[in-house]
Amino acid sequence: MHCLFVSDLHGRIDRYHKLFSLIKTEKPAAVFIGGDLLPHNHNSAAEFNFKETDDFIEDILISGFRSLKNELINQYPRVFIILGNDDPKIEEKRIIDTESEGIWNYMHNRRYEWEGYEIFGYANIPPSPFLLKDWERYDVSRYVDPGCIHPIEGKRTITENIDIEYATIQKDIEVLTQGFQPEKSILLFHTPPYQTNLDRAALDGKTFEHVPLDVHVGSIALRRFIEEKQPLLTLHGHIHESSEITGFWSDKIGKTVLFSAAYNKPELAVVKFDPENLRLAERLIL
């Protein structure tokens, strides 16, 4: 029962075509898609080209998976999808609405039973230097690393019905995973956990107001959760350059296996794995 995992496609049509072709060839049981899916055509929320984004969602993302489902019929995989910090949250409703066609399961802040496993999804990242804050939360407290912008600042494409000032990734994950069975769980995140092979940013020697920047930019809350709960598998993206810097696209925290499909070059990176035998996982560069 093999699965495919991709992340950070950033609206690159060639990457989507490669993914669709691979799904046709491999006919996986499931495809996990880890966020940052749409064209990166903005510097701030005020500068979004929403028409370009809307056209992409309909013409490439929805149309592509719809065609695959019509072609593969009973061999169409279960598709688990989240958005990422570069995807405007105002587009989330279109992804959710399309669930009714059966082409994917939208997973942010959701859990889903599949083939004896429990799948969880979570898209938010810790505070970053970027202006778009649709998918940002404080991590474990209201501390923000030097050079980063508070989640209560920046710009958003929608207004959320929560108190952003007190919301944290730590609280969200506790609520999401309440009562779960770690040994049969697969968690789809956009952020990687802190201080791993997967969250290493290209910040060597850089400072902000004379303060050295931490080269690890993942979530402390997520690392603590993995250390304590030991889920079977966690999937991540977000930090494109990490595997190039560390030389690894996977890691382990205790018994938990971690994979990243983020990639810093033009090709498509795909992690192929069997949840029953994670030691045989491989990364394909297409």
C-alpha cells in the first residue's frame, strides 16, 4: 500500500503535470499534499492577483484532479490536502466546496479514518518574516524570533473568529489530536518541527538588529508534541532549502519518522512511502 507525498508546488504547472503523470503510472493508495499549492504572485496581501489564483485553482488544481478521478475511477487514490502560508486563506472555501466531488479530503484542523490509520492535517506555521498572516499562529507563547512579524500584525485575506493574540500551535494540536492512537497516526503539517533536518533555513551568519538569527525555524510546539506522543509518521514542507543544507529529507524523533517534500530547485520532489514499512521510503526528483 504505497503513498505519495508532495508539498510546496507553488503553482508551478510543470510540477502538477509531473504529479498527475506519476499518479497515473503508480496508482498509489493515497496522495498527501502539504501546502503552498498556489501561484506565489504576491509580496503582501494587498497585492494578490486573485484572478490568477482563481484561474489556477479551477484550470489546473481542480480540473487536474477531476480528470484523474474520471480516468482512474476505482483506482483513484485518496487525496489528503492542506494549504500553506503562501496560499491566501480566502481561497480555502473553494477547496472545501470541491470535496463534494470526491477528488480530495481537505484536512486542515481535521482528522480522518483511512485504511486503519488516522490522518490529521494542520496548515499553520510559527511567526515568520512574511507579511501574509493567514496561516500563522504563535507557537508556544507570544514570543517571536528576531526579524519575524507578529501574527496579530501583517495582513490577512479573511477575518478569523478567534483571538489571534492568544491562539497557539500548541493549543491547536492538543485539541486536534485529543484521544488519538499514536502508533496508527499520520500527521500532515506544513511546518516542520524545530531543530531537525527539515527546518534548517539559510540564515547562517545573519543578524537582526545585531542579534544572531536561529537557523532552525520549525515549530517548538510540534517538536514537543512528537517527543511526547510519538505518532507513527509526520509529513512536512515549508523550508525549501533544508534538505540541500543538511543533506537529508527525513529524520526521526524517538520512534516517529519525519519526511519533508519541500525542495529548493525547479524539479518536483515526491516522497514515496508505505506506512507499513517506512524504512523503504524514497524521494523521487522528477
